Amino acid sequence: MALMYGKEKDSETLDLDTVTDPGFCSFFAKLPAKSPETHGTLRLFARHASDKDYFSAHGPDAHYVAQHVFHTNSVIKWLGKGSSGPNKTGLASVTMNEMMAKGFLREALTAKQLRVEIWVPEKGQGKKATKFVLDKEASPGNLQAVEDMLFVNTDLMTAPMVMAIKIASSSGPPGSTYVKATTKNIGVAFADTTLREIGVADFADNDLFSNTESLIIQLGIKECLVPTGTVSGKTDRDVDLNKLKAVLERCGVVCTERKPSEFNSRSVEDDLTRLLKPEASSSTTASTSEQLSLPVAPASLNALITYLSLLSDPANHGTWTIRTHDLSQFMKLDASALRALNLVDGPNGETSANKNTTLLGLLNKCKTAQGTRMLASWLKQPLVNLHEIRKRQDLVEIFVEDANSRRTLQDEYLKLMPDLHRISKRFQKNAASLEDVVRVYQAVLKLPGIIESLANVESTSMHAKELIDEIYLVKLREYDGSLNKYGEMVETTIDLNELDNHNYVIKPDYDPKLQELAEKLMKTRDGLDDEHREVGRDLGLELDKQIFLENSPTYGYCFRLTKGVSKAVHNKKNYYELATTKSGAFFTTSNLRDLANEYKDLTDLYARTQAGLVKEIVSIASTYTPVLELFNVVLAHLDVILSMAHVAVNAPEAYVKPKVLQKGSSSLILKAARHPCLEVQDDISFIPNDVEMIKGEGEFQIITGPNMGGKSTYIRQVGVIALMAQVGSFVPCEEAQLPIFDSILCRVGAGDSQLKGISTFMAEMLETAAILRSASSNSLIIIDELGRGTSTYDGFGLAWAISEHIASKIHAFCMFATHFHELTSLDQQLPHVRNLHVVAHVSKRGSELNDRDITLLYKVEPGVCDQSFGIHVAELANFPQSVVKLARRKANELEDFGRDEAEDAEFSEEVTEEGVELVEELLRTWATRSAGGSDEDVDMDAADLTPEQQLEELKRCVETFKPRIEANPWVRSLLTEL
């Protein structure tokens, strides 16, 4: 949070410190206790002192503010009894100025995922208020109450989304694979308060809520309403609710419990009739029949409408739209995939200062807030419709090839576009100003230029021209025709010449009364200037050098004399001295006083008259809201396409247009694939790798290799590229062919939650179980280091079983990175399993067996890596040499122990005995030949050959015995070890 501690004004602190009577402290003690910890509520109190607004926080909230805003506890003050002395026991309190408090509240709602409450003094309470009433409440998914207060000058880059969910269980299908499997009928309703859009969905889910998790990711849900559990006893509903809460926690969603009675559908039809926009061709009831006929979703919809209090605000009536969300329209992503692929958060789950650490940050070269929101939505909702994917790719290709049009549209038009959705919402709430009217007007002025630039896009393809016409030009020309009248209205009513001075005023000649007042104001102003000249002549002073006419905040219109001539009015008739300061002497005259009062009265009357006209103009402008919202959607779409084209061209190596083929009909082939986020990092020279996953021949790939060798990067970049391709973007490859995946499911990294009793291994198993339940043959599965959270034997057993199940039962595309080298033998059982390894160059450094230098080459090649390099990584981490040597010795002991056990298990007793006899016979023969005697009188000490000659003789003996050696596996194994 970019909020630094700045010392508050003494008057504010003093004002707060005077509240030491039982009044405020006792009032605060009666409030319900709130925790500012995870998903808690922060409560701020609005105060006023010395003509300045500020806010205070108390109790646990004060400690939270002190730590997260000021980063020190020294700012905490103590109120009430126990507020002095070394052991403070009073009420902890902290104050923030208005700007600081608003920044803190924005951060709390959008980044910290906290709820906030703003309390104001009760009516009649003065500056030292002791009783407050709740004025505004907001949560991460519902910013309506504070939107105008906190976000009026701040663009919302992510839309606040709130969801309500109801669960209805039913028995699983006959012959279910899993024991006690049940199907959950899920009813969901969600709302985007920025777009004023309601959505519903009804679908079946498993007991791990995999589909619900995908829906949360697709929609970018910030907050979820759930019915509270039962009062007593542990029922199935309690179990389901706890599992659902675990999913919400994993996805970073705030869970809000509501009464079960709110989840009913009794009045939802009437509520929708009042909320939704009237349909031109059919009644509202008919248009919502699809949503209301869903079995469970209407109950959730009622809870959502109640929570958001949509009906209580007349501005909502007749302004909302409704749609049914189909999960199957988009690729499914789980929360682990969101983290593993770094879609919107950094590698550690937090937002990084370097935007290129996330895919959203990398691709976001959008010039508008609405474009950024749409891009974030696209990344969470990759398409599965081949026609729509290719349409987006073709649009990106057009602007990749035509750089001039791309730069013109981005820099000369989109860069200047306001967030028309936000302005439209202010129009609908009657909260817009003349500035909003002018900002829309400036956008309307740019519309013909956008149309001309799009019409002049250079392309030899007729398909490109038709596509631009279909997606952009037909709609924009229609909006241009509708908005012409808007432009004329603004030019007729608003004084555009005053915009350079940042004044938003109505033309005086727009209204006769306003014109009359303007003329009187001008006449009075001229009178003030005449008086200025008259007094200057009378005193013999030079205007605007020695005597000034000023509008003082304290005295109103008055004269000021510079310090050198400040005594010029002493003891002079008709001149009334007001004050003397460092800047000079202030005085007035009777005539000036009368003119000043008249000017003030006229100004106030002019402002009141203009305010009525402003309301009328804003009301007229608000009638254009439907067109502005449609215009905004097209602008956002164009912005995202241009952004993806910009990134494709300006990458370290240009991206290519991927060839996307129908689901299940092709293989995945990437030439010189790169990770888009890593290749743009400073001081990194990225080494590309080919990827080839042939359906039915090698769609399951096991990747082995040293730590830090690039296994994780290799498998993750495949997931990122697949997602980019289905979003419609170009991809970081030299050549790419991909099938359409219905889901990307990941199990990477270690995560735990000790507070909830979930260990690293349990979290790993839960994620893997969800993959096994939801994956299909058209899924892409990415698994990294599965099984490392438990013992070696258990971990390997699980890794093998899971791998074999995915490869033999699910037949999904899968990349499985592991340090269990034994897992690589799976390719001998299943023909479509392939082994790959990350190449490392090993050179001898010392006399010990494991004393070696390793160079990581970051190249992936076919085959198995048959050794580990963990101790080498420990050396790179500067472990003490004594620890490294002990590690090597113990590793060698374990390897020898394991090898002996393996040998005993692998060869039968007969084979081993035969092999031992064969080796003894070989050695006797060699010894006899070396000594020049017969087999019966062997004496190795009598050997008269040199060591080199003896070695040559051994080689000849081995060649003689070769047929028998090859026939005995025990001897072959022994020679391999040697």
C-alpha cells in the first residue's frame, strides 16, 4: 500500500484526545466486536475539526491501521480511563486525514479483501461527537455504497463481482466410479454492479465442487453469499458448506453467510420485473422465463438481490440485464492453475511491482480501464469455440501487420477515452456533473476518427475487411449516428471556451434568465474595476503594482497596498483599514463594499440558476446511456485486440499465430517455445525448447532432470501458451499447433494452511483428487513434483498410481515433472508415455565419486535423467562443506543399500550361483594366462607380465567368455556396475 505516515495536524489530534469522558468509549464498547484479520471488517468514524475532515479508527482497527498504513505503533493514542501512564489500558485510537483514509479504504476493499463500515456522527452531534450511526457499508464484491466516495477519480481495473450459491444434493448416477459419490445440484446467481448485469447458472457438481471452482475463476468472483449451517448436529449440509468454504478460501473469495430464509424464490419474479430493462419485443416476464425455470438458481438470485439492496435504490429500476452463464462455453481453470500460470497474481500470490511477472501484466498494454477489465475477463475465460478463437486471432493478425493503424488507434484515440460505463452509471444515479457530460462529448468527437482509421486499415485480405466491418465498423457507424445529437446538445449548452481553464459552465445565452444574470455580473465586475482605477488615481498609486483589487477569503473584495506604500490610507476619509500583514495593508471603501456584496449575491443566484440547468442537461445526457454502454463494449474489445497485437510485435522475439484445431482431433506441437513472462525479465537469455505431444503416441510425458534445470518452466510454459492460444492471442513460439483444451488443471508447488489444519501434503492430495475427478481426454494436466510431501516410498507409490490412472484411464494430455526416476519405467507398460529430461553437463572435479561440476543447459531432450543433483544445489546455496560431504556419504550408503536390495529381488538364486561360478572361472583363466601356466597351477604372484599386458589379457578372456556372459543377466549387471 503506497500510504506513508505523515504527521496529523495538532488540532485534529487534540480534538480526538479531548474525548476522554465515558461517552464515546462506552458507545464504542457496545458495538459488536469485529476482527480486522483475514476477511474481517474495518470500521472508520468520520470526524470534522478546524474546517478539515478526517477519520478515526479504534480498538483492534486502530492497531491494524497503525501497522498497515503508518507501519509503527507510535501513532496510537489512548482514550478514556487508563489513557496515561506506562501501562495503557484505554481505547486505542488512530487518526487519518481524508486523502489517506480514502486510499486506505480502496486498498482494503480491492487488495486486502476486507469489508468496511463508515460511521458518521448522529444528527445534532458537534465536532466532539460521542454517538455515531452507520452510514456506508461495503465489501469486496459490493462497492455500490462507496463507489462515488472512493472511486470517483480512480478507474476500477477489476469489476467487483458478488455471487450467491445454493446447494441441493442428489444421489450419484448408477455405476459411479467413486464410492459414496453424490451429485450436487448447484444454483448460482452473480452480479456485476459496474455493468449492472445479473447472471445465473444451474449445474451438477461433484463433492469437491470442481465446477463451482471453475465458475469462480471464470467470473473473477470477489465475494460469495452462502446460507448459514444448521444450528445443531452435523448434517450433510454442514459438510458441504465446509467443503465449499475451503474452495472459496483457495480461490481468495470472501465468504458471507446469510440466513437460509433469504434463499427462496417466492418474490424473485416480481423483483426482476422492476429491475430489468424493458424489452422492446416481449414482456420482461417472458424474457426471464429461461432463468426463472432453472431448478435452484432463482433461490440464489433472491438472496443476491436482497443482499445488494437493489430494489431500494430507484436508480436501479429498469436498468439491469440478465443472462444465463454456460460453464461449457469456456475453458475450465482451477485455482491452482491460476497460480501456477501466474495469470493475474505474482509467483507468491501477491501483486508484483514488476507487471511482467503475470500474464495479465504482460499482455496489458490497454489504454482504457474498460479494456483492462475485459482482458482480465478473457484470460479467465479462454474460449472453446473454434470459430470465435480464429476470429480473435484474425483481428490480432490484422493489427500485427498494420503497425500504423495500431499506433494511431492506441495513441491518438483510445488513450483519450474515458470509462464510459462508470460515467453511464453516474448518469443513471443522477450523480453526474457537467465534467462527465464534457468527457463523453470528447469521446464522441473522437468517434469519426476511430471509424476512419479502422476503414483505412491496410490489408489485402477481403476476409480482414469483412471482419473489421462485422466486429467494429457497422456498430461504430450506428453509434456515431445516434451520438451526433449529443454533440450538438453539448455545443449548444456548454461554454467550451472555458474548458482550457478547467471550468465546466453553461453558456450564458442558453437561458434568458442566465443571460440576464451574466450581464448584471459583468456590469458589477466593471464597477469593481472602475472603483479600482478611481482609488488608484485618488491615492496616486500605480494599479496592479502598488494597489491591487483582490478577492480575499476573509474580507471578500478589498484593496491591498504593497508594504512600501501601506501608510497611504492612514487617517484618510472614506477609506476603511481592515488589516496589515506581511503582504501589505488591506482596506475597503463604501462603494467597493456595496459592489462586492452585490457581486456575491449575483454570483450565488447565478450558481443556483446554473445548477438547475445543469441538472436538466445531465438528465438529457443520461438518455444516451444505452448507446454509451454499447459503444464502451466495442472500445474495450478494440483495446484488447490492439494490446495483444502490440505485445506480439514488441516481444524479444515476435510471437506467431498458432494453428488451433478442433477439440480431440490433433496433437500439440510447439517449435522453439518460450515462457512469455520469463523471456522479458532483465538479465535473462531464455533458451527455447520444442514440445511434441502426439495424441495416442506420446500425450503423457514424464520430465526428469536436476533441480533448477528448467522442468517447471518447461511444463508451465505449455499451459500458458495453450491458454493464450484459446484467448485469441499470438504465442511465443516459432511455430505452434494446438488442439482446443476443455480445461487446464495444475498441481504445482507446495501450499499449506496450518490454521485450518491442512498440511502441505493434504493440500497436494486435495488438488490432485480434484484433477482426477474433473479431467477428460481433452484436458491439459500439469503436475510438478507430486508426492514429495510424504515418505519416499509412499510418494512414489502415489505418483505411480496417479500417473498410470491419468495415462491409462483418462488419456489426457499430461506433463509430469518428477524426481522419482523409477517412474520413467512407465513407458515400458504404456505405449503413449514418453520420457524427457532436462540436459545437464557433468564434469569430474575431484577424486570422490560425486565430486563433480554441473552445468545446467536448460534444454529438454528425449530420454531419462538417471541421477539427481540435489547435493549440488545445496553447494550453490553455500552449505558448509562438512554438511555437503556428510550428505554425499549418506547418499552413497543409501544407493548401495538400495542396489543390494534390488539385486536380491531381481535375480533368482540359480542365476546368481551360475554367474558367480562363471566369474570365478573367468578369473582363473585370466590368472593362468597371465602367469604362463595351466589352470591347475595358478599362482598370481608368479605373473611375469606387465600390468598393461595383464589388462590386455583380461580383455581377451572376456571376449572368449562373451557368449556365456551375455546369457547370464547377473554377470551383465555386475559388469555394468563396474
